[in-house]
Amino acid sequence: MSAANSLEPYSLDLTTGLPRMAAAPTTPRQLLRYARILRTAAGFAQRQFDTLSLSDVAARADVPLGTLYRYFPSTAHLMLAVYRQQLRELRDGVRQRQGNSHALAGLMMEIFHLRVMQPGVEHCLIRPAGKDSDTAQLLREIDALSEEVVNSLSKDPGNDPGNDPVKARILLHLVSGLVQAVRCRRLSLFEAEKDLKKACSLVAGE
């Protein structure tokens, strides 16, 4: 029996009692179905986390619930995978941008809006990771991808305000704080955007 069809994906994470996530699909048909699940789930990510259910996503994506559950044992796993995919797409789309403060601000604004407009995702990003090894791995991948996205503006380090791991982390931490300030209504969306643009200018030395 091939690895893709074995029972291995249903082994438990003994620290949490949750099934382990199946490995990413490899066949063209599986890849298409996996992509359809993530696209469908992205629409649900705009809802509050406690209103989400895997059964609703499975029905909308027209896949068996068991298939969805095999790849994503919980709603949190699915929401984090959605955001990971969005970061991958963002990274691939920004590599050709010119390295200046305006490009950096535009990129950081996209990351900010992805988080502030997707409560289902944001809930999973800010809650404690717990002992679930799959969730911890997803969060590590998201952190690494986030820094890679910020550092992918240009191949020229001398002309790339984002090509600095420390600056990238500072901006990403700022985004996290601004998202929470908006969600708690301590800042308006306009004020948060203004602060983020100013921070990008400062980081770029302009």
C-alpha cells in the first residue's frame, strides 16, 4: 500500500489525542482537491473562529468530510494552512518588486489586511500553540514564510529595505500589534494603516 493511501496519516499525536495531519498530496488529482479545499476555506476564514466547522467547508468544497479531516484534523489546522498558502502566494508574487519604502509599505499592508480581515485565521495565530506538534510546525512555517515574504522584495541587498531579518521581524511584530489594536478598537483601521506606512518609511531610512 502506498504511503498516500496508508493508515499512517491517522496516527495520533499522543500529547493531544488529535490525529496527525496527513502528508501533503502528490498526485495531480489530490493536489487539485487539496487546492480546492484551501480556496474554499479562505472564504470561511473571514468569519469568527467559533462559527467555523469542517463539515461546512467540506460541503462547500464538495469533498468528503473524511478527506478534509485526514489533511486537517481540526479547524485550527485548516485555518493555519490557509494562511500558510496565502503567504506562499504572496511571496511568489512580490519577488519582482523594486526595493523601496513604497513597495515595502504595500507588502506590509497586504500582510496586515490578510490578518485583520480574516478573524478565523487570526484567532489561530495568536492563541497558545499548546502541545499539538502539527500546529507548532505550521506556526514555525508561517513565521519563516512571513520573514521570507518581507525579504523577497529584491535580489539587491543594498536596495532592499526588507532584506534584513531583524527589520523584517520588527515589522511583522508591529503588524501583529496593530491587528490586535484594531480588533480591540483601540485604533481605527485608517490609523493602523497610517502607522504601518510610517514605520516602513522609518525602516527604509526615508
